Amino acid sequence: MSGNDWDEVVAGVFEGLRASDEYRVRRVVTPLDSTHAWDAATHSVISAIAPTPLRQLSVFEFANRFTGAEIAAMQASSSNGVKKFLFMLPLANAQTIDLNSQVIVNVMVLLVSQGILSQARSDAILS
């Protein structure tokens, strides 16, 4: 044996082959990536969902990402959704803003649809 860890000598019993014949078999093992995991119970590779990275900011840090003009546009907006966002933002003062939260994503979509933010600015604020 060559000493190569990937080589294995096996005795094969296949149609037309004798049990005493030995064959060299190369096992190809692909390294696992972040979307796959080894399941010891089933001795197989399973699909694994990579965790969403945590993206949290303090309320101050989140609010500070908006420009003065954008805040003025929000304050001048007649949209009830924008008014609700402005009302609720100070209430979260002791908490953090999760940029992955569907509520925050929806607010940003609303601000873009109202013309208060461009899509590029929304993306920048959420990055």
C-alpha cells in the first residue's frame, strides 16, 4: 500500500470477479462547506442552512444612518406607516435594531415607496 490515506485495498466480489482479487479504490471526499454537515446518526452528508449573520445596531446608531434631509422628509410625510415608524423609534431607545428584522425591512421598503429614500440609500442604511 502506498501509504496514501485516500487509497483503500478492498476485496471485491462482483459478477465475474473472484473473491480473492484485490482492487485499489480511490475514494473522493469533497470537503464540507457551510451549507452541508456530517450527520453521524445516519452516516451521511445533510444540507444545513447557514445561520444568518447577526446585524444589530443601537437605536442611536440606526437613526444616525439617516441624513438630516431624510429625517425632515419623514417628518413631513403624510404616510401613516412613516408616522408610526417615527413614533415607535424612540420607544426602542434601550433596545437594539435588528437589521435582519422583517419589520425594519418593511419600513425601509415603505420609505423607498414614499420617495423618502432611494433604494441605494436604503441598501446603504441596512448594510
